[in-house]
Amino acid sequence: MKEYHGHPLFYKLTSEEIELHNQKNYQYASEKDPLGNFNRVGILCRKVLLNPDVPDNLKIGMVQMAKQIDAVYDIIGEGKKNTIESVEDKLRDISVYSKINNIMYREWINCRIVP
């Protein structure tokens, strides 16, 4: 067995993170593409992210909502069971992000000068 040096809690926390990564990867990615969720959400958000006129806070809000939408599609589409967060949890997250994004969008539009 390998001898480790350093604080024992560091290794316990690292072990917990490995398990969390394992669970999250099961929920959000696939065996074929362990970064699939990042790739899918990146494609979905590309137009918003590349538009320099869109404020950063709205970009981040849209990415967060897209992440939740992707998770619902993936969980249902892959028929995944026993996920960390349920489809209902994700749908509530989408609802909350939608309202937050609506607020940020309205603030952005109201601040813009429209000719």
C-alpha cells in the first residue's frame, strides 16, 4: 500500500470528490463521452456566448439553465435511475433560472438605447 504524506483529511476529501465526480458523471454524461454534457451545453449556448452585446450575467444564467435542460433530456433519454437530483428537481431549477434570466433580460433591454 502506498504511503501518503500530508493531512489525512486531504485524502478523505479527495476520496469524497472522486465519488461525487463518479455520481455526477453517471447522471450527466455517458460512457461514450464523459464530457458529453459540457459539449452539448456548449453547442446549445454558443450563439449567446459569442454575442458581445449580451451581458455576462445573462450569458451565465442562460448557460446554467441550458445545463439543467440538458440534464433533463439526458436523464429521461438515457432512462437513468437513482440520480443525485431527480427530473423534478431539474425542472424546478429550470423554472427558477427562467425567471432569473427573464429579470436579467428585461434589465438589459431596458438599459439599451433602441433607435
